[in-house]
Amino acid sequence: MATLFIIATPIGNLGDITFRALEILKTVDIVACEDTRRTLQLLNHFGVKARLISCRARNELMASRKILEVLDEGGNAAFASDAGTPGLSDPGSVLVRATREAGYSVIPIPGPSAFAALVSIAGGLDKSVLFEGFLSPKPGRRRSRLAELLETHEGFILYESPFRIVKLMKDLADLEGERYACLGREMTKLHEEYLSGSVLEILGQLSARERQLGEFSLYVSGKKSGKLLE
């Protein structure tokens, strides 16, 4: 049966691509990608030649129809977002749904994920962790949603840009500054960095910098910032 493969790609370090992902990318008839330029860089690095088609948030339904044409002819296809696992704050869900509704197989090719990577080193003690991704850039909506997330008393993961990370941390500090958190910056890349402690402690470190660089992933625990070995 014709198959659509959903491929996780590196969030920074290209060495994180899996052998299986490369084999799939070499053999499929078409590769749908969030940004053809980004995916082309990845493919060129590993000497992989493939037919690419843009499939981003604004054209995902139209691109899905083109992918289905390939599957209708008996070919196989793959989808890769810019970085990480598709469907987590990235396009892919529309393509997956349309493919399944058309009766074709959809297979995940697991690999890099900013969400999983941050959880693995956060040191959180929560039994469950919510994935929220990017909050609204509007201050009122952002603060309202943060309050709702904090009230669950479960851990949660947020993504944020360098332009709004301090605003996000200030909102968190105003709502509940003693919550334990872990902030990842430029994960797996050359200048990767991790800050952990209470929200107030992390805000203090960020506020001391002239500017913020890189993309951020933030883990916030459902528990306060008590030390385990006190």
C-alpha cells in the first residue's frame, strides 16, 4: 500500500537524524516540507536527492491534494517540518488526516523533539506533562492561559521566541514566581544553554543580559522550587 512517512528531523545538530529517516528520504517519490530551503540543506548535507514540495500552514490543504495524487499513483511520500517532530507546533496534522481519510497508511519515523529533549533533562517530578507550545503574543491572552496552566498543578512545556521570552517569564513570575522551571536555549546547537531553578531565578538571569538570542523551550513544574538534597 502507498504510504506517507512522517519524519522527525534535527532541531539543531544534524547528527541527530536517524539512519531510518535517511533511508526513507532516499526512497520516497516526493518529500513534503515546511520550508523547502531548510529541508534541502539537510538533504544536501547527507547527499540525498529528492523531489520537494512546500507544505506549510498556509498551503497545507492544497499540498495535501498533490501528495494524494502521488499516493493514488502507487508512490510513497514523506513529510518533514523545519525541525523536530511534525505536528507539535508545526504543520502536518492536516496532511495526516487527509491521507488517512483517503485510505492510505501513515507511518511515523520517530526522532528529535524539543519537547522530549527538554523533559529528559528538566529534572521535573511531575507524573504528567502538558504540551502547550507557543502562547498567544497578546499579553492578556498569554497571561490568562498561563494562569489556567498553573492551576492544573501539572508540568507543562512552552515554546517562545527571543523577542518575548522575558515578557513570558515576567508574567510567570507575577503569577507564581516560586515554581520550579527549566529553560532550554538553542537546544543541540553550538551555543545551547540550560537554566533551572525558580521562575524568579531564571528571570533574574535573563534580565541581566543585554539581549536574548536563539529559540527557547520552557518546562514549568506543577511543584514549587524545593531542593531535593536540602
